[in-house]
Amino acid sequence: MKDWSGLCAQALNFHPGMALEDILGPQPLPRSELVLVSDDRIFSVMTRRIFRAGLRHALVDAKWPAFEKAFYYFNPDAVQEMSDEMLEALMHNTDIIRHFGKIKATRANAMLMCDLAHEHGSVARLIADWPEEDIVGLWTLLKKRGKQLGGNSGAYFLRMLGKDTFMLTDDVVVALKAQGIIDKKPTAQRDLKQVQTAFNEWRQQSGKPLCQISRVLACSVG
């Protein structure tokens, strides 16, 4: 496993026209800002990520004002009270994407939002205070307690929200294999913890957030 300076050198070698700052990209949202995000906006971002999966993002984004209206502007309390008949009626709403599995998941995730807010004061506080040293633990929570938040969806949601997280894109997985950290795409908890440990080491060496380490790693394989 290369150290941070070795990873940066390898990434710059594959991208000679770029400076390291260009590869690193933007910073995550500071905790002081993330903790202030209202739960309805967190719920909106979560749902947008779910509907984006497998579709052109621009298509989903263009329809998002209609989604906001259809789901009570993502008030979790209101959405969790939607009846089966109300969900089925949304399948006739041509202004949104009519995927019944994801529509049902929205109500289930509204219940998750309400539960987490009750447990932690707000969902924003839970996410903002979650230690980046165990970000895969937050992925697991979202996967186990939410709907349609498995695979990379939990991490993509957190990245969209501004929470610091790495991403297991194809390039990152190839790079992790090249560094001898894993031998296949990590899905089991043991493999995810091995990946987390590697990112924690690079984070300690560099002082950089997980999202920037993730970008350098992706660029280190050309």
C-alpha cells in the first residue's frame, strides 16, 4: 500500500496537465453548516439520489419541483402518513418518475427520517456528528434501516448532502485492488472495514478529507 505522497505522485503522473488541487476537488460541508440542514432538505436529497439511480441525473433534476409538490415538500411527518391509495395515485402523475418501488421507498424512508430525528434530535445532527473514521458504519445504518439505500446509494446521498465520505466507484475499487487492500469489490463488512482502515491511514498522513482522498485514489489508476 502506497503512502499518501506516493498516491499523489502516481495520480499526477497519470494526469500531467493537472495540478494536485485540481484533482483534489471541493471540500465537504463543514459540520457547523451540515448540522443546520433541515430534515426535509435531507429527505429531499436522499430521495433525489434514489430516483437518480439508473437514470440520467438531468432528467430527474428537471422533474424535481413536481416531486417536491407530490411529496409535501418532503416533510417526513406528512409523507410517512401517506396511504397505499395515495402512493398508487402517484403512478398516474406524469410530472414525476413513476417507479412504484421507489415511490414506496419514499414513504418507508420518511418513517426512517422520523425515527432518526426522534432518536438524535435531528437527522442532520446524526449525520454531522457521525465520525468519518467509521463512515462505512453510517452506510450500513442507511442500508439496514432505509429502503433503496444499499450499494453505493448511501454514499452518493451523503456526498450530495455534503457529508465527508469516500466513494467506491469502479476506479476507486481498481485502485484499492492495485494497492493490495482488497481483491474484489467490497460488500462484506470485513472488506469494508479494511477499506475504511486504509482511508483512515491516508487521512492521518495527509490531513485531507475522505472525499479528496477518494478522488486522488481514482486518478491513481489512469
